[in-house]
Amino acid sequence: MVVASPRISLSTRFLLGVSLASWLSMPVSALNVLLARIYPFSLGAVLDFACGLTGAVPLAMLVYGYVKQHPIHRWE
């Protein structure tokens, strides 16, 4: 893995590690947003917003990356 490579500086490895951890936890965060609809309980407005943001932002970035990867104007 690139994150464990000794050739990369420690600060870059830290940022790559945080990015890897966020992408690995994205399914859990997105599932939490869906399960909150089925089994509602209040954690407070700030924590509810943070959980929703944690699940929504990586999912939106995934869709954006997929759209950017496949160009729309390829048949013109």
C-alpha cells in the first residue's frame, strides 16, 4: 500500500491514511443515515448534522468522480 511506503514523507502518509480511513468508513456512515430513518433516536442536532454530512459528502464525491471519469461528449 502507498500509505505504508517509507519513501513518502510522514505528513503525506498521515493525510493519505486519513483519506483511506474516511473511504473505508463511508459505507458505515451512509448506512447510519438510512438506519436513522427506520430507527429514529435523537443524538442532538449537531451530531445528527455531522453524521449526515459524513455520509453524504463521500457519496457525492464518489458520484462526481464517476461522472468525471466517463466523459459525456464522447459521441460528438
